[in-house]
Amino acid sequence: MRTLLYVPIIHMSADLGSLAGNFTSRGIKDLGEEAWEEHRKTVSMFWDSITAFFEAMPAAGFKIYQDGMVANGEMAEKIIEEGIRSGSKNYEIIRKLLEKGAVLQKTEDLALVKEERDWLLRITRAGTLPEKLKAYLGFRGAKNHLLKRRDIYMAQTINRTLGQGETGILFIGAYHEIIQRLDPDIAVKEIKEVRKVREYQKRLPHQGRRKDALFEKLSDYLIEPVHER
């Protein structure tokens, strides 16, 4: 039996590199400053709860799989350090796990990750509204197929590299569909429930206009201490 600890993540601005500024500006524009700041605090506290969970866990020999990680070895370590300098709590957790003896795996295909990033850059760099709309519509048309290809690649990577009796940790955006693509002998443990993280993100765009009781409950769930399931 193989075990995979599944962490459905919410990206912080610090995780997005050159896209961070546009991501923050769009969030403030869509939600308003107050709602955006509440969301930012929720995400930060969400990561604090994940951090506390892994701090109490031995990790020697664990294999770490990370959304967007296109390298291993020295190059992967440089990516992690750059993320930490930018303020990524995700990468801070990974560094602490590596210090306890975990091993970081190349998780994604560079060409697929670059293709998605190129689409997003086209949108953010478009100089006029028609150019931005054209880029957005192009990305929307390619997004689902691209996401599926990434998911297949990541699942195949885990299936191939996670050995019998080993434990892996996957940090992955909540809208990825990885679980059903894994080999049946891999026992998946959701550190936070994927469906609740998705529902929070689904409801988030509407919080600038009205308060949602379920959204508030989901916010509370995200920041509460992790209870291993």
C-alpha cells in the first residue's frame, strides 16, 4: 500500500511570481479592498494551519509533489528558495519537510506549465481591451484541455515514482482532478477536504456584493487546525 497526503491549496500572491501584481489588483477591483483583505487573511491563516500540521509530523523518506514544480535537485532547491524570499508559505513548508529528510520530486512537465503561463501573460500584458478579450477567450478555450493534460502527467508521475510502503505529499490547486487518475493501491488522505476548498473559491467572487453565511463557515473551516482523516 502507498499513501498520499493530499493538500488542496489556495495560492498566495507570493506563489505567482510576475503575475502577483495583476492578481492582487484584479482581486481588489472585483471584491473591494475590505473583502480582498479578509480573503488574504483567510488564505494566510489557512497556510498557518497546514504548517502546524506538518511541523508535528516526521517526514524522513517522504516524497513531495508540488503544483508547478518542473525540476528536481539543485534547480528545484533554487525555486523553493526564491519562493520563500517572495513570502510563499507553501514553499516554507516544503523547505522544513526537506530539512526533516523528505525528497522533492519533479512533478510537472515544463512545456505544459509554460503553455499555461504564456496564456496568462498574454492576458496581463494586453494593451487594449480588445487584445485582452482576445487573449482571455483564447485561454478559456485552451484551459480545460491544458489542465487535463497537466493532471494526467502529474498522476502518472506519482504512480511511477511513489514506491510500495512509501508516503507522498501532494500540494495541488483545488481544481485539479488528480485523485481519480491515481493507481487504486494509493490511499489518499485529504488534509483539507477538496470539495470545501473548491466551494470557498467558487463563492469568493460574490463576496464583495453580499455576505454569504455558507462562505463564512467555509472560511472558518479553512483556518481551523487540521485533524487528520
